[in-house]
Amino acid sequence: DIDFIGVDPVFNNDLVKKGSVYKLPFEEESFDAVFLFEVLQHTYIESALDEVYRVLKKGGSLYIGERNPISILGFLKRFLGLKNKWMYPFDSPFKEKWYKKNEWINILKRAGFMVEEIKVLEGSGKKFVNRYFFIRARK
């Protein structure tokens, strides 16, 4: 008995509602859980988390999957950006942001969440291939 619904800036149907992380098309305290995978790195994080907090029920869980800057890709990202071989052009006014573990803890606490778990997801088992954080927090 689990219902999922997505949010997208363009699409709108029964399973995906048109909206953004800054203005979610739902009432306050609508959800038991919110999942954000590779979303927050592309946002103004404080505003995004304020809106997620609004739609999450008291005691609800927030699940985040985001890139780890302490990785091979995190290291190469700067050089790829300088060569305009990254998602955002070098001169873009917006730069995606990858946060370290202690930064995640502080950001989520400031937003009112209690961090319950932060795991580093290993890539191929090789050193510094740990490309992702998996974070579980509670409202």
C-alpha cells in the first residue's frame, strides 16, 4: 500500500505533478517520505529544503542521494568545467554544489531535520570511487 508521485517542471499526469522543489504542488504535511536523488546539488538548497520540510509530515523521513565531492569525479569536475565538458558552462552564474558529510549534517540541521544516517556508497570498491552519499533524516 505505497503510493508514489513524482514532481517535474514540465510533465503533469496521474503519477507526475508539474512543479519544482521550490514550489511543490501539495498541501502542508502531505507525505510520510520524500526522496531526492541528485536534485539538491542543482538547487538553492535552503529554499528547496524549506519546501520539502513543508510537505513532509511530522516524523516523516527524507531520503537524499547526492554526489560525494571526495571522489575521483569530484576531483575531475573542476577540470572538466574549465574545458566546458561539464553540465554547466564554465561561465554559468549557477554552479552545482556537492557537499561533504559535515556540511550535509549542518545544512539539514539548519533546515530543521534530524540526520539519522549518512552512508558513503562505494563505486567499484576502489579507493575514492565512493561517488554518492545516501542520507536519511527525519522531520
